[in-house]
Amino acid sequence: MKTFHCRSAFISDVHLGTPDCKADYLLDFLRQLRCEKLYLVGDIIDMEALARRPWWQPRHTAVLAEVLALARRGVEVTYIPGNHDAPLRALQGQDFAGIRIALDAVHVGADGRRYRVSHGDEFDPGHVGRGWMLHLGDAMHRFISWGNRRLHAVRQRLALPYLPLSIIIKSHVGKALAYIRAYEERAARAAHEQGFDGHICGHIHFGQVRQIGTVLYLNDGDWVEHCTALVEDHTGAMELLHWSEQATALGRASRELVLPSPAAALALAPLAMTQPDLGALHLAA
Ligand SMILES: [Mn+2]
């Protein structure tokens, strides 16, 4: 069996309990994963969606079983609940079968760099109109997820590799991109002010490895659309990994290498009307 070795792995925004969760790819990743530390950086179980509509599949149970198996094998597992699994925040400080629950954490890299780890919803814009923004964001997210599911179903029938539709959409909507950039800068500023070398979070479903000033901003992405994990090797190097049919290092490669031919994707994507300017977006620092 193939294995994937690293020192630490960070995953978030899995949204177990929703049909959008790419549980099969995540299971494949977790089964191959050999690491010392695993951080679950929030929105792992979507309790908010479950409260609205109970929905669960055996493969979602399998994901949890795999995490428990890693903890049993001696992996240090930290679960930092997010806004979709916020009720678990009440259990901070407790230990469940080797899984430590915490509001946030400090990760010390193999190279000595100190990172603050949190889900990241604390960096949402907190000013007036926030409720509005959240509702709008939620509706938009559901719409994108729906389009993404349809696209993925078509691609699977054609035996094409998984393609995250929202990369195309988000790359296009200037406002979305500006929102993401501002979010990243808020997170980096907070880390800088608190004297950290970097910040590791999730929440906005936009994986990133980006140097902002003196701070390394790392976002581990999600398992709803992009299927990404942040991994640290034994030298302390951080890398954003895309894991589906073929594992790809996003932190070191441009998106063109990750995404199959945009022309082929567009032929299948009625939602993406214009030619995606993939070159405008770089995940690499
Ligand atoms: Mn979140």
C-alpha cells in the first residue's frame, strides 16, 4: 500500500454530514498519511447543516474512524472547532480517544518557526452588514457547491480528473478575490502583532501559501471543492497539496499544472462563461 510521509498535516472545512464533502478523496489521503501531528482546523463535522437537514453516509463515519485510528497509532491529533462545528468549542481542553480539543494552537515547525493555528472565522469582517454578508455568502456557497456537484458528476462520467469549479468562478469575480486578499492580510497582521512567524487557518475554502510581510500566511483549503491539505516535511517546509486522482503540490506548482485544460472544462461548465484567467492566480508564495 502507498504511504505519504510528513511531519505534520493540517486539514479543515471537510463538512462531513453534507453531500458536498469529498469523503472518498479525504479517506484516501488519511489512509496513506504517516505523520507525527494532525491538526483538524475546523468545520470538520458540519453540525449547522446537520441541524437543518440530517444527512450522513457510511464513508463519513469512515473518515472519523480513520482519524481515530491515526490517534490510536500515536499521532498527536488536535481538533480546533470552526463556526460550522462551533458547539464543540464548549469541549475545549478535553481529550476524546486521543483527540485533543482546543480553540486554537501554537505549532512549532521543525525549523523552529512558530505558527498560530486557528479556524479563521475570527478574521471575517466584523463591521456593519455582517449578517447580510454571511447570508449572501452562504447562498453563494450553496449555489457554487450545487454547480460543482453537477460538474463533478459530468466529469466523472467522462473519466476526467476532479476539477474545482469555484477556482474558475473565484478567479473571475474581482470582488471575491479582493475579499480573499483582505482576509489573508487581516490574518497575517494578527499573527505579526502577536509575534508569530506565521498563521495557519482554513475557513474561506481558498488554500494558500503566501508570504505577507514578515509573516507566512498558510491556508489549508477545504475538502468540499479543492481537496487540499497543508503538510510540513521533516525540514519544516510547508506545502499545499491537492489530493484527488493524482496528488499535486500546489504550493510549488502553478494552477495550470493542477487543472486540466481550461477549454475542456469550459465546454462542460455552463456556469463559467468567460475564459478563466488562471495565470492571474498563484498559490505559490
Ligand atoms: Mn468556517
